[in-house]
Amino acid sequence: MGGDHAPDAVIEGARRAWEKHGVEVILTGPAELLQETGLPFFAASEVVGMAEEPGQAIRRKKDSSLVRAAELVKANKAAAMVSAGNTGAAMAAALLRMGRLPGVARPAIATTLPVPGALPTVLLDAGANAECSASWLVQFAEMGSVFSRLHYGIERPRVGLLSIGEEAAKGTPLVKEAHALLSNVDNLNFIGNVEGRDLLSANVDVAVADGFTGNVALKALEGAVGFVSRSFIGAISADAEAKASLPSVMGALQPLLAELDPEAQGGAMLLGVDGLCVISHGSSSPWAIENALRMAHQLAEADMVGQMRAAVAAAS
Amino acid sequence: MGGDHAPDAVIEGARRAWEKHGVEVILTGPAELLQETGLPFFAASEVVGMAEEPGQAIRRKKDSSLVRAAELVKANKAAAMVSAGNTGAAMAAALLRMGRLPGVARPAIATTLPVPGALPTVLLDAGANAECSASWLVQFAEMGSVFSRLHYGIERPRVGLLSIGEEAAKGTPLVKEAHALLSNVDNLNFIGNVEGRDLLSANVDVAVADGFTGNVALKALEGAVGFVSRSFIGAISADAEAKASLPSVMGALQPLLAELDPEAQGGAMLLGVDGLCVISHGSSSPWAIENALRMAHQLAEADMVGQMRAAVAAAS
């Protein structure tokens, strides 16, 4: 029931994920609405609004579609939950119903940044924790590495710490302390500080930041990619001579535009909880939901949570 | 003597600024090198390296090109200094030689983000202070507003606070405290929190952040703009059909590419010191230096420092 275009976009995305990719979906929400879809559903009478205070909403609305989805995962009746609703509430539902993996201090949101011509960069925390300690950042690095290895097959993902210069002495006290800690973790392939410009490049596989910095950087990147794409196409369309070539130019750009579209990934992962939780943009289209469900399916098949549990246990 | 292509790029940029825009330039650096240029110069025997520790370098190298440039401004023999050298050292030279404006807690680096189709967004602090207090952010807002008004003619610049959501409750304790303070400043047109995606948009005129967040966001934007531009042109070039239209497409894109190029602005301003200081990228080309000198010239003509002094005095 979450997202700006719910429930239609969610239902349509679920249908496509099943038909095209064989992802078996259980919808959660009002029975009278969902029984018309012909898809399996689990009845939930309440809905958490996009602007509700997350913790309170989850505690009060025990029969909401979000809480029921998290409970299905906890009860092993679903392999993953996917939501395009209130991000904070989706996190709270996952955290409160599934619980944290043993040893995890704080779950983090991991988002994947497309890098055409190379494997995506995993950025975390992209917004779960506005304030972080240095030891949390080390754990984010460990969780991000497991995700990068499982989802992209990178054997020893290069981990970078997001800062404002390559030198270890650059940045805030938090970043300097995290740099010192990360330098001493044996199982990580820590390559030092990286900068904002490295995020959309092949220079780093996992970029670690506190949730405030990570979210600002993510939205700056998304904004810039969209802005430049629109400006380019606008400039070509506005030029009498170049305009004629727009069909062939758009044909050439199509694969790139699709890859750069945040909806191609479908959603971000909440890492560190004892179950799979994919969080999609509120503005998700059916295509985004389809991709999010597909990603959840792949991560379930790869036993991401089991691997994460083992990695966190080994590190602590 | 600063920058990756010094002194040639700097000398050439100075020459162009003079010839094309009537900017009278005084070079600082080794006499034997500069007398060949035919341009006015002030002899300085030392050079601060790009990797030197800024404070120490400025204290020790009293006859460096950077220190001499700052001294020329202090002595009213130059209206502004421009450097493509070690950013920290340029800041330190300006701060130690020119001093702060009365009432300024900390100078900040203000950078201008191009927004094709609209006036640029001023982002500050873009890296001078990795850690900030909320009251400094308020002063950054005041200084950024003066800069936006004088440089872009915006009568009441809209000031946004860079955060991770529009709501006042979103962000770090620093951001929440700054939000409360900014809401109570009469002379500011504070519009609340803005997000990374708003920076390259017409939604805000002055975006305020601590220097760590501002620098991460700036580099993320610069990286994304460059990356998407290159990817687009690469995709068109690689397509047999679209390739034929590349000349007309590039012709259509040229004005946009020029506007998005960070070198079009030439440099960032150090606001809050008692004199004009423009800091250019280390990688600056002659064109970037030309534009930085032109900007410095415009700001001197507009008496930016005098206006800034009055605005800070009125606010404190």
C-alpha cells in the first residue's frame, strides 16, 4: 500500500515480476482491494501514511500492510519484503519484527550506484542513521562487502571511506577515527578515503559514509544525473539541425539512460536485519517495483542474510 | 606558481584576462621566470607545494608567491588575489595576511553551481571548515546571501539548509539547531531544508552546509556532471547510426557543456576575509584562470568586501 502510485503501481509491478521473472509475490493490504488482483495476498486492514512518524506508526498500526509484510518474513512465509512506502516506517517494521542480526550495532541502507561500463558502486549508509560512530562505519564496510560480493560477484570489493581528500588526515573526527579503525581490519580490502567524484566511477566498489553524508551524496548524484540527462536532450531538441537526429541519438542513448535510471535497481537494501528488506522510492513505477522484487528474489536465492550473519559473526 | 599546470597556464590565463577583459594583473613568483612574460610582477622567491601542510607552509615561506599575493591585497596594491595552488595554503595566506572581517567567526568557501536556464546556486561552505557550529552556518547564510545579491543581482536570495529531508526534524543535531536559528533571522529569506537534488535546480539560490558535507556534495555533483556528459557523448559515438549526427549534436550541446564546465566559473570565493580571494582548481587551464580573474575583477568593482563587512556588522 506504500508509495505515491500505490496500490496500482505496486500491483502491476508484482504481476510483471511474477510473469516475467517467476517471482512469487504475496501482496499485503486490504482484502477487498487485493482479492480482485488474482494474486496471493495477506489481509492487512491498516495503512501507514508517507508522512507518519515511523516508530509510532509501526507500534500503533499492528495490522498495517508494512507490519504484516515484515511478519511474513519473520515467520518464514516470505523470503523478503519490498516496500515503496514510508522509508522510516519500512525500516522500523523490519527492525522491530525481524530483529537485528547478532552482533549488528545498526542496520544501514545500502544503495547501488550505476557505473556504465563497470560494476555498480554500493553506497552505505544512504540514510538510515543520520549520526554514526566510527565502529558502525566499520560494520557498514563489512556488510557492504558481503553485499557487493554476493550481488556482483566481486571477490575482494574495494572499500573506500567517503571524505574530502585522499589523505588520512582529511575529514571530520568521525572520518579520521573510522579511517584508523578500517586500516586495521584484516578481512577488508580498504583502499582509504574516496571523494564524491569517485562514487560514479570504477575506482571503488563499496563506499562507506554516515547516513547523513551518504544521503546528501546520493541525492546530489541522482539530481545531477537526471538534470544533465534532461538538459542534454533539451539542448538537442532545441537545435534546428541537431533535432533531426534525435531519433537515432535517443536510440543510442536508450541503454545508457535505462542503466542510469534509479528505477533500474528498483530499491535499496536494509542490511543488518534478520531478513531481507528492499526499500523502493516513493515515486516507484511498476517497472521499479518489478526490478525491486527481482532483486529481492536474487538476494534470497543467494542466501544474503545467512552470508551476512556469518560475516558479521566472523568479524566480531 | 600554484596548480598542476603552473606557471604556464596561470601566465597564459592572466594574459587573456588582460587582453580580453581589461583585467590588470600582477603576477607573483620568481623574478627570473616572470620578467620574460612582459606582465607586471612582484618577486617572490619561494613556492608552496600542493601537498604541503598549509599553516606551516605559510608561516615558514614568507617570501612565497601565495603570501606575497595576499600581502599585495592587504596593502591595497591589488584588489584581489587568485590562486590555483594548495587550497588550504591559499586560505591560510588570505586569513593570516588579510585577516577576518569584524564579526566573522570563520571564513567559508563559496562555490557557484551552474543551473542552465536559471541563475547559479551558491553553495557554502564547500570545504574550508570540516566541522562547524550552528551559528557559523547562520553566518555562512548571511555571507552567501550578500554574494548572491551582488554577483547575480538576486534581491532576496532564497537560502536553503542542506539536509536529508524537507522537514525541520530531519538531519543531524547540527542541522536541526541551524534550522531553528535560521528560522529566526529577520534579514534572511530562509526557505528551510533542501536536499542534494535541489543543488542543480532553480529551487534555491544559496545552499548552506558544513564544509565536509558541502565538499562531498560538490565533488559528487562535479563527478556526476562530467561522468554523464562523457557517457552520453561516448554512447552516441559508439552507435553507427547516431555517430553521423555527432557534429550537429556537439554543436547543439556546446553552450550547455561550456556552462556546466566547472572552469567556466574559474574559482570559488573565500568569504569572510578582509579582502578578495578566489581559489581555483589545481587542474585549472588558462581558460579557468581567465574566468577566475574576471570574476575577481567583477567582485572588486562591486565592492564585495565592503558590502560583506556592512552586512556582517548589521547582523551581529
